[in-house]
Amino acid sequence: MPDISHIASRFAFEGTVDRIDPLGQGFINDTYIVRTKGDAPDYILQRKNGNIFQDVPAMMDNISRVTAHIRRAVTVAEHDPLREVLTVVPAVDGALCVRDSAGDFWAACVYIPDTVTYDRADSIELARMGGVGIGRFQALLADFHEPLHETIRGFHDIRHRFVQWDEALKADRAGRCASVAAEIAGIEARRAEMLAFRRLVDDGVIPVRVTHNDTKISNILFDRSGRVLCVIDLDTVMAAPALNDFGDAIRSYANTGDEDDRDLSRVSLSLPVFTAYTDGYLSQQAAHLTDAELEWLAFSARYITFEQELRFLMDYIDGDTYYKTAYADHNLVRARAQHRLLESMEEHYDEMCRIVAETAARYR
């Protein structure tokens, strides 16, 4: 274990450190809460996962500039910037992160006390508030025009995924391609459609904006009254279509089953949840989105769900080298569940488009 106290001493924390405790499960980063004495704030200290984030200084530069922009907007609106946006704490030498003796990078921010988080959106109202959270985050950054680093190459770029996919099929490292011929055919049947959607981004029909890229509800802080405070866990902030965040949220929020459900009869798109999230999201974002973005907003859920199906199936074909698995065919089960969700979205697509259009009309 690294010397956490020594690492903490390298950051420009106010007050005197009292104790440092682990925080959360640490699925990607190792996270600690730094408790201070007296009236000084407490802090979040994280060791960043270098296997996923290979350029942590660039990632922290993205976070610093995005949070600074939000802070200015929140301050102008006479809201509380200490609670409604993350505050990055620099190192004593002014850098945005520090490196320990093992070569790992660490970063810190001010802890926001007296907040509530949720592991899943288990009610219609909570689904709506999740949409408010991501919509507000994007709306506050609608006039952000600075370049951002691409900290995860090809993230949500289906062209990049198809290059990986073709290589995986050719290599067939685990000898599994023949056994999943039907699943491979399902991917190939949608290849042209998904690439055509991506070309809308390349051609500028769908603009690139600032996106969070990990829109699960646990990344939104609420106050005790249920009001959205801010979006957290900004490691994946990059420049991408705003639609990616919407589509990823619908994929996770509106699935009536589990991501790895063996019982495919349980898996479908919940239209009430879709409607609620769309309402919350567009209550904040409708005025900032172009007509083209609104036209393709519902399709983004199909796009992201397809991408996740492809990635689960590709990892199964590769021999389960990327995602953690609990049993031998776990990735195949995940891929099949995503495929069933995608089919449900396709079955309800006209209704999804109608909901988006009617909701947008109320808020524009």
C-alpha cells in the first residue's frame, strides 16, 4: 500500500489532516476521504487507474477546465459553486495531480457534505431527476468551446469498435465464433445503419459537445430534499455528441431486466422510464440542441445499446480479456441481454421518437 498520508501532504489542503479512510468499492479508482480538523473542508483523494486512463494529466486538465467553466456559470446565476460543481484541489507545486513512487497518479477534490446518491433509478421520479442532472450538466457547458483531450481513444466511436470487432473475428482467439454465429449475424445486420449514424457526426450534422460519458445515476449528487446538486466522477469527460450521454442513460435506466439477465423475457424497454428521463433531460437541454440532435435523440439509445452488445460479444470471442466475469459464458449472457433490449427499442422506436418530439416542443 502507498503511504496515503505522504501523498495527501503533497496537496494544497486547508487545515490539518485528522484521518484518511477508504471510500466506496473502488471498481476503477481507489478512493479515500481525507478528514480534517476544525472548520477546514474534507477532501476526496483518488489513485487513478492507469490501465484505463493512460494520460491522467490530460484527464485532469479536461476536468479542471470543465469545472472552472461550470463554476463561473453557477456563480453568475448566484448559486453555490462549492456545492454545485466539483472543486479540483491542486498539488502544493500547482500541478493538477501527483505521482507516487510506484508511478501511479493521484488527484484530489473538495468533498461535498450532506448529499445523497443512488445506486439505481428505481422510481419514475428518480429517473426524471437523473435526466435533469445530465441535461443540466450539458446545458451549463453549452457555450464551452475549448478543445478537450481524448483521454480514452475511440470511446463510443463505432468505427473504432468495428475495427476491433473485425480483428477479433479474424483471430477467433478462444475458438468461439462458430458457436455464436447467430449473434455475429445480428451485429453484422446492423453494421451499415450504425456506421451511417456515426457519419452524421463526422459530417457535422450532429455537433460535438462536452459529454460526461458515464451517466449512471450514482454519478449525480442530490441534496436532502431531492434536488440535483451536481454531476461527479468526471474522469471520462471528453468532446463527443451530446446524444451519447442520453443514449447511455436510457440503456441503463430503462431496462426492465438486468444487464446480465439470463431470462430474456424480463428484458425490455420501459417506456414510462424513457418518458420520464427524456422529460428531465429536455427540461434542461431542449433549448440548446439542434433540430438534427432532437431528430436522432431516440436513435442514440439504440446506438449505445448496440455498441455495448458488440463489446460484450467481442470480449466473449476474445476469451473474456476485458470485462470481469462471474462464470464461463457471462459475456455471452450480457450480449444476449443487450440484444434483446435493442430489439425492444427497435419495436418501440416510433413511440420513442414521438415522445422526444412532443417533450421537446414543450420546452423550446
